[in-house]
Amino acid sequence: MELIALPAFDDNYLWLLHDGRDALVVDPGDAAPVRDALGRLGLKLQSILVTHHHADHTGGVAELRGATGAQVFGPARERIHEPFIPLRGGDVARALGIGWRVIDVPGHTAGHIAYFAGDVAGAPLLFCGDTLFSGGCGRLFEGTPAQMLASLDALAALPAATRVCCAHEYTLGNLRFAAAVEPGNEALADHARHCQDLRAQGRPTLPSTLGIERAINPFLRSREPAVTQAVRAQAATATDEVTVFAALREWKNHFR
Ligand code: ZN
Ligand code: FE
């Protein structure tokens, strides 16, 4: 199995997984980079996995489905303008011979889902759309802070070796914010240097792993005393774990 991040738009990644013959793609907001990769590698598109309804994740679905006949999976609680197999938390979607466990992760959108498989060529794999980013999390467009915190808790509980396939290359900006929240976090400083090197070489910083994210991502660390204290110094409203998380998200929204 090979995993490839296809760049699209300014900073999206369309994740392509293939076995040398059949392929699946996650959140194809644009059909062109997927068509090019399928042609170049001689692959047949078998499945399309959609995490949420935003156009930068769904814009290429109709064209790819029309051209290839691929089966489309998507979140049962969202509207996607294509026929698709509706999934909710606890369902298992079969694609490329792999069972993908569906996890409900509302927050960025109301019905956002993530796809997890425990063993893809020897390691767990997570497609989390715009819920978890390396060093950050998605904006709360439709959900509440309590929902997003619970969604991130569900993802954070997956194995440390899980490869985290996020839908955007936001890592360097996120890590600048993370360093402002936790200036004393050495794992974070190390990871930031590593990611700066990757970007300087034009390479993706993704996939990350859950082990790394638990050590460096302030949105998975909002209950750590250092993070809680930093947030409280910014916002008097930050009292319990949900209001601390909400204030952390708010701080990031205004961080430059
Ligand atoms: Zn989105
Ligand atoms: Fe997006």
C-alpha cells in the first residue's frame, strides 16, 4: 500500500492510497490532481471517502465518480450533492480491502466524520479532514467548543503510531501559535525545526502521528497545566475544561 499527499488549491492535500492497481482518494475537492495521479500511476479509482461537506473537500467528487464509477462514502448527517453511502460513527466502510472505522467528529461542521484503520501496511492510519491538523484543529463553523473537544478526545485516544492525514498544510502557522502557548515545550521546538526543514525542501509535513500530536498540539493538550495557565492569562472566561478549550480556539483565531 502506498500513501500519497496530492497538493490541491493553496494548501489542501487530497490523500491517495493505492495497492498498485486500485486506489482510494479522500476529500477530492478538485478532480484534476487525482485524474493526473491515476493516469501517471496506472490506477483504477475504487472508492472516494468524504469527511465533510465543504467544497474544497467535495468539488471533484461528481467528476471522479462519473469518470471512474468509484463508490462514494460520506457523512450521513451532511448534504453532499452526489449519491453516496451514508456513514455514521461506529460504521465500518470497506475500501481497498480495508475496514475503515467511522468516528463522529462534529465541531468544524455538524456532521464531520473521520476514517480510521488499525493496520494499513503495518501501521494505523487516520483520515481526519479538517478536524485535527498538525499543531492545530479546525475552525468551529457549525459545532460548539464542547463538541470539538470531545471529537479531539476521541481522535487522541487512537494509538500513538497512527499516521494522521490532515486535509491542509497549516503546520508551520499552527506551530508558531503552539510555541506562543507553550514556550517551554521542547518536543514542540524540535518538531517545529523538523517541519521547517521539510517545507524548505518543498515536502509535506504530513502525515504526522498521534504520538507527536499529543506531545505538541495545544488543542490536544488543553488540560495540561502549562496550557491551561497560558489560556487563563489571556481570557478571564476560561474556567472549566470546555471554556479553556473555547478560549484557546478563540486565541488562535486572532493570533498573528
Ligand atoms: Zn472544511
Ligand atoms: Fe478544508
